[in-house]
Amino acid sequence: MSKSNTILYLDGVSVSFDGFRAINSLSLVLDKGEMRAIIGPNGAGKTTMMDIVTGKTRPDEGEVFFDGEIDLTRHDEAEIAMMGIGRKFQKPTVFESHTIEENLMLALKGPRSIFPALFHRRSVAEARQIDDILGIIRLGSRRYDLAANLSHGQKQWLEIGMLLAQDPKLLLVDEPVAGMTDAETEETARLLKDIARDHSVIVVEHDMHFVRELGVKVTCLHEGSVLSEGTLDFVSADERVVEVYLGR
Amino acid sequence: MITGRFFAAGADRRIAITIFILLAVAIVVPVLNLAVAPTSAFYIPSYIVALTGKYLCYALLALALDLVWGYCGILSLGHSAFFALGGYAMGMYLMRQIGSRGVYGNPILPDFMVFLNYKELPWFWTGFDHFWFAAIMVLAVPGLLAFIFGWFAFRSRVTGVYLSIITQAMTYALLLAFFRNDMGFGGNNGLTDFKDILGFNVQADATRSALFAASAVMLAFAVFVTWAIVGSKYGKLLMAVRDAESRTRFLGWRAENVKLFAFTVSAVMAGIAGALYVPQVGIINPGEFEPSNSIEVVIWAAVGGRGTIVGPIIGALLVNAGKSWFTGVLPELWLFALGGLFVAVTLLLPKGIIGMWDSWRGNAKALRAASVAEEAGTKVGVAEATSEPTRSPARNPGEWSWSATKPQAAE
Ligand SMILES: Nc1ncnc2c1ncn2[C@@H]1O[C@H](COP(=O)(O)OP(=O)(O)OP(=O)(O)O)[C@@H](O)[C@H]1O
Ligand SMILES: [Mg+2]
């Protein structure tokens, strides 16, 4: 398989935790500009797959390439983030003791060393970027509120907003609509489709309404490898998929 | 910008007031000691000047600890090591100032070296006859140690209890090393019998007052620096690392460098505190490296309110005043009182005195500063009101097949 024109290329990736194979020769390819939904039962290895891509977990074997040529297994979290991979955690993780604005400010693309941060002054351009993102994630009226005071769904959005501020090439979004109302879920689907217009995106989600809403190719993971791949209708008609969901 | 924020209301005003009080005290106390007749009701006796000067050094040490513990969650149990190293650097300068006035009258070698049959000054004592050199060492030695220690510890991602334990190990190792006579730092007895500092008699009232004023001014300066650091984007990052380290990493920040900078700055502050402390108490010995000293600093910061700038200062002053009083009345019970105080504060005043004060006042802005002081993992009161994640409707396998085949309204 050729790596060119792929944003993410995983081949034969395996990782074990104390003898338990969480990822089992997983191969997955994402084209540039593609959005992909990943489904799979609990413990399928979806989050672990993201851990491997973002440098949190080192694979025992296999290839992980970003942008066709960068070997991600040789880099750590901060380097990978700077190359352009952003990640939303399964459990929304924002800086609770900071305001919404400060959360976004820390995420904004820019130099990441200590001294510039120490003498940083907010520029007009930055303020405008933050305005834009606040508009997109619909938190404009909460700008100066502490992130701790946001609802669960709003924290999810703030975290997505932080990803946008980071302006990555590839976004890994782990369970973005957990804890959201139906209206919020629809809104999030719209937001992600918007983002997918100029980013590559991987979305992990259990909510099938939401996955259907996204209308993209679906990969079903099971026991650390790909069980089925195709349209949502194709995947959900796949007997093996039905089995792993029903047969437990 | 910075000055605008400095005179702003709320939490920042508290900083301005603190700095103002410290600067005023730096003037008023020496005046009341030196220029007022001892019979006057306003006279401040010299021993009080020396005692409070010592407390100010402790307050500076507590503030230094708070920068890493309160704002970055690094519970250092080795900060008295940096304090003692700064103290030793100053002590070495003071030893060299004794000159030939020592018991053995050796113009070069301090008494303990003559006693231990040193033939010449060890290489690491060179330069300490100059104040400027000693002053640089006061900053450089603790700073360098913290940098090297932190570089290894933070890079290997040692956190939490493990980090606290190795900081204790560090100060304990230094304690043992400085106890040895052949280390060249006076062994068990340390450095003492100082005569002059910058040509002034360290025992003289005027010198003591000047040292007191220097301590107050230095503390005011440290308050300002800490406030500026904490208020900068870097300061926000520092707290972000405390609250969600992995989030900062996945945003591209190097959390280890964030911690390393704060740790080094904090160690330098602790070193300065030690350097001001030594001429005021007249001695530095390995006892200052005692692991329990570092733990006491933690108690001061906790009592006053960590994650606030003013809290650790108040905590250090109150606990040490209490200690002086208590050890006068019931010396054998002091350690129990200290332990009891720590337990009581942890249970009853988790945000310390400042946090308590802020909740009383119900000042929203101040509340924010206090919430900053909370443990990274624990939730702030308001956060508890937010909903816990609910399972998405199609989480269960049965529902999955149902929802997947059901026609969607949106289609
Ligand atoms: N650091 C770790 N140490 C040990 N086991 C781990 C570790 N990380 C993941 N696992 C295990 O690997 C398996 C895959 O976990 P993972 O979190 O990737 O699943 P998931 O597909 O994201 O599930 P969910 O839908 O519940 O989020 C699980 O059995 C989990 O217990
Ligand atoms: Mg998961």
C-alpha cells in the first residue's frame, strides 16, 4: 500500500499491556482531507489507537506514519502535536481553573517555549482568532467564565475549540457527543462536518445517530483490529459486526 | 499593561497592598528601633527586629515553595535544601570577612580549617571573600542544583508522591554530606562567629535593622515577581500543567520545561531567603538541611493558603510566631501542636486562611484565586453542579442494532 496522499497510515500495529493485546496488527489508512468514523464495542482499542498516534503509547510493532512520511513512533506527544495532530480526550479535559478565553489562548497556534510565554502580550490578531472560535463553538457569551462552570457538553465543545485554535492537520476526536442532548449532538455533527472541510478527522463515537449524521466511511474495531469497513449501512449489515455487538 | 493590572481592583489590589505594607515595614521598623528612645512605647527592641527579620526570610521561602506547589502542583519536600545552600554561600562570605580576628588568627583560613589541619583554602572557597561573588553563588548554586535535579526528574516524568520522596532524599543526602568534616563546610558545627558584612558589624543594631529592611524589600520584590509570573501566559500554563498535564502536552507544550523553569526560579528565591537568614541568625549548620524543615515549609504554605501569593507569607509569619511563643511556654509539645495544626488545616481549612477569608467575603474574584489552590484532582464546589457524563442512547448492543436500522428523522 502506498503511503503517499495519506494523512495517517497504520500498518500491522500491535501493542500489549501486561500480555493483553489491546491492539492486534491493526492497519488503518486515512486519506488527506478524509473524515472517518470509528466504532466498536467497549475495550475495542479505539482510544489506545489514538494513544499510539499521538505518542502517548509506543507500539510494540508496526508502522505509524503521518502525512505519508513522518514516522510517529519516533516522536513524543509535544512534537506530534506541533506537527499538526490534535486530540480531544474521551473524558473532556479542559483547564478548569481558567476562563474559556484563557483555555483557548493556551491552545492557539504559536511558539511553545517558556520565554515567549512569559513575556507574551495578547495581540489583536489573537483576540480575533479567539472571537472566531468562540463563535464557532457557541461560547461567546461565556468568554470570561471559568471552564469548571461549563456543562459537560460545553466542555466537549471547548475542547474542540481548543483543537481548532491549535489548527492541526489531523484531528482525533474521541467520543465528542457523550453526555450531550440530542440538539447538541446534531450541532456537534454539523460542527465536525464543517471542520472536515479543511481538515482530516477521525471521530470515535458510540452514538449511531451521530455517526449516521456524519455520513462518512465507518471503520469498526474489535479486539484491537479492523472488523469491518465501509458505509455505515454496509458495516451495520455485516454479520460479524452485529455479532460482536449482540453476542456479548 | 503590567502597571495597569497592578493597580487594578480585587486579587491584584491585595498584592499591591502587601507590597506597600512590606516596604513601609522596611522603613518604619528600623526607624522605631534606631531613632526612638528605648523608654518610648513605640520603641521596637533589637531582638524583635532580628526575630521578625528571620520570619520574613521564612515567608520568602514559603512563597518560593508556593510557586511550585500551589501553582504547579509540585509538592517539593526539599526546599530547605535550596534555602540552606543560599545560606552556606552567604556564610562562606561571612567567614572570609572574619580574617585574622578568628581564635587562631589565621588571615586566610577560617578557624575550623585550622583546627582540622587544612594547609590551604579549598578551591571552592575561592572568590567568597568578595560579596558580589558570594551573591552570585547565592543565586547560582541553588538554581543550578534545582535545574539539574528538575531536568532529570521532570524529563523522566516523576510526579506526585515519588517526586516528593526524591526531593526529601535530595535534602537528606545534602544533610549527610554537609555533616562531614572533610567536605570543607565546617561539618557538624557549620559556619558561625561572623564579624562583618560589607564592613559593618553583624551584631550592631543598625546592621540588624538594615538586614531586616533588606529582607522586607526582597520579600516585596519576590511578591511582585511571583505575581508577574503567575499572571503571565506562562503562569496560566503553569496552572494548566498542574490541572491537566497531558492536555498541555497534546497541545504541544513541553510540560517538563514548564515545571523546570518554575522549579529553578523557586530554588533561587529559596536561596536568597537563606542568604538573608544567615547573617540575622548568626549561624548556618547542616541542621538546615533537615528533611523536617522542608515539611514545615509546606505546613506554612498550607496554613496560609497555597496557590495564593499572600497566603504562604501570612502562614509563615503566623506559624513561626506561634512557634516562638509555644516553644517558650510548652517546648516539648510544639511538634504535636504543629502536626495537629496541619491536620486541622487540611481538614477544616483546605484553602488555608486566605481561602477561608475569601469565602467569607464571598468575593467572586477572590474565590477564583482560591479555587486555583484546590488540588488538581478535586473538584471545585461549582464543578460538582455540572452533570456527569451520561451514556449516549445507543451505547448498549441491543439498542445499537435497533438505532442503526431505524430511519433517521434527519435523513
Ligand atoms: N495503559 C493501559 N494499561 C493497561 N491496559 C490498558 C491501557 N490502556 C488501555 N488498556 C486496555 O486496552 C483495552 C482497549 O482500551 P481502549 O480504551 O482503547 O478501548 P476503547 O475502544 O476506547 O473503549 P471505550 O469505548 O470504552 O472507550 C481495554 O481492555 C483497556 O483496559
Ligand atoms: Mg475509548
